[in-house]
Amino acid sequence: MPDHRSADPLATLWQLAYNDDRISCAVYRDGEKLEMRLETRSETILIEPFEIRPRVLSRVEALRRSLKRRGWADSSD
């Protein structure tokens, strides 16, 4: 997967930590569209089109809750 980390995110929706690992969910602009990226410090795990709609925001929050059930914790790093 190509590295898309060159641009700064428009918004970071959340960041989680587990031991020394970090994962973040951020929104980026890709031309005229927005995209959501799930990223670690070194790579992009997932890229999806993003729209600011309740259904999409609920899905992003469900992913966060799922990771937290597996031991990840909120992080501001």
C-alpha cells in the first residue's frame, strides 16, 4: 500500500495506545474528497472515503470501542 502520510490531517478523530503501539483515526483531504485513515506511527492500515454523516461517524466510533475492548486505551500522544 502506498504511503499517504505526507499531508497533515484535517482532523484526528481519536488516538489509542497499547503498550508502546499507537493507532489513530484521522480525516484527510484527497482532492475534492475526504478520506478516513487508520494509521500507526509507521504505516497506513486502512483508507476509506469519508463523509460527515451520522452513519459514518457511528461506524468510526464502533471501531474505537472495539479496539478499547481489546485493551487499547485513549491517548493524546
